[in-house]
Amino acid sequence: PDETGKCSVNAGMDNPEAYMHSTLANLQGINSRIQEQAPEVDGTKVPLLIGVDATHGNQVTLGNVIFPQNIGLSMTHDPTLVGKLAKYTADDAMAAGYNWIYGPTVAIAHNPNWGRINESFGSIPDLTEKYAYEFTKGAQSVEDNQIKGVLTSAKHYLGDGATYNGPDEGNDCVGDAN
């Protein structure tokens, strides 16, 4: 920090220390410099995708709101709330220069002993589908067939929550052998 108590680090891509100070200004600087490297096609810059893991808030930027984990949100039984929180998350991510967030998580928790159950919306596939749909709709903020938000991508699917006796990763049990 400088004498005012604020971190004033050159946010250039060539300054590794900038990555250690996740202020909004530093992340904006880093991400805008990354976009400066975007290729041109027929005289038009093609924006690069810059992603961030933000399933319950843009937690990489200091001062942003962190929302409850997905398992807690599912207990509200309010998919539209999940969509509203995803919109706030997308707005925070875009302010920092991100145009892609990794989410929603669509793992189906099959065992309460699973170490990552908090990342899931629970064990009911139909409800997970509703929450994931609202998350995507809120984060992408589609207006007049135009995406005004960020790109989303589902994460943790295809058996991720079906671990054998709960331990995480490497021991998924998707179906039976009979």
C-alpha cells in the first residue's frame, strides 16, 4: 500500500505483482491489456474470452459480494433468486473485465458425505436444471436476443456428485455393472 493505504500497482500483464493485488482497478488493467492482444479479422477486433470461476460471486475481486454456496441457495426453493444473484455476479465480473464465468455447477449430489456437496444444488436433477437455467439466464442477461451479460459454461457434471462413499474425485460411480 502507498501512503494513502491503497495499493497502486502497475496493472500491466508484464507485472506479476499486479496479480497479487486483486483490486478492481488492477483487474481492469490486466484484462484490458489482455484484450489489446485480441486478433483482428477483416479489420475488426475479435474479443478474447477471459474467464473467472464465479459460481457464487466474483470472489477474485476485492470488495465484491460473495453469495451463499449453491446448496444453501437451493434451500430457498427460489430459482429466480439464483438468477438475480447470477446477474449481480455477472455485473461484478464484467466490471473487472471478465466476459465469461465458470458456472453454473450442475453436479447432482448422490451422497451427503461427498466433500463438494456445497457446490451442488442438491440431489434432485429437475431442481438442479431449474436453478442452472435461472443462473444462466441471469448471468447472460439476454435482452432483445442480445447477450448483455457474460458467457456461462456448466461445470461439474457427468457423475461428479456420484462419488463412491463420498470422497472427492477419481472414484465416480455412474451406473451399475449388472
